[in-house]
Amino acid sequence: MQENLKSSKKMKVFPKGQVIIPVELRRKYNINIGDRIEFITFQDGILLKPSRQKTKHQSLTDELFGMLHRYAKNKKFPGKDKVNEATESGFAEGWKE
């Protein structure tokens, strides 16, 4: 594994086991939000590789759910029907306040 190593980056592991992939590597390997990453284990380490396996299409609500959680603290999630209704209404009204 080491013989193919051209450069390395050191990143912090966060409490939930999350690691930030540097933006230059995400761009280089075309890794986008929601993409799947393959973990390939070796005796001396782990290789992270973008998975090219097709994933089923998610609704916009599913894609946005994780990104909006901080705005909904202590509030019950409204569900897909309510979110879709609000989104359609916003598009129809031109998102006017």
C-alpha cells in the first residue's frame, strides 16, 4: 500500500467517527455530498475510495434532511408531505417573504 502513496494528509477524527475529506481531494476524485465511500482494509491501514455503485434516487427532502437538522432543535420533523407541500408552495409564490 505504501509504494503507491504520492502524498498524505492528516485529518482529525470527530466523536462520531467522522473525518473531513479535504476539498482538493473531493474535487480531484469527484466526491459529492451524499456519495458513498468504499472502505478497503489492509493489514497496515485503510484505503478510502469513492464508490461508483449507483445509488437509488433520493427525493430532495431526503437529501436535505441531514443538512437542516440544526434549525429544527426540539421540534418534531414535519414529514415528507409537509416539506414537499411547503417547497411546492414556495416555488409557486416565488419565495416571496
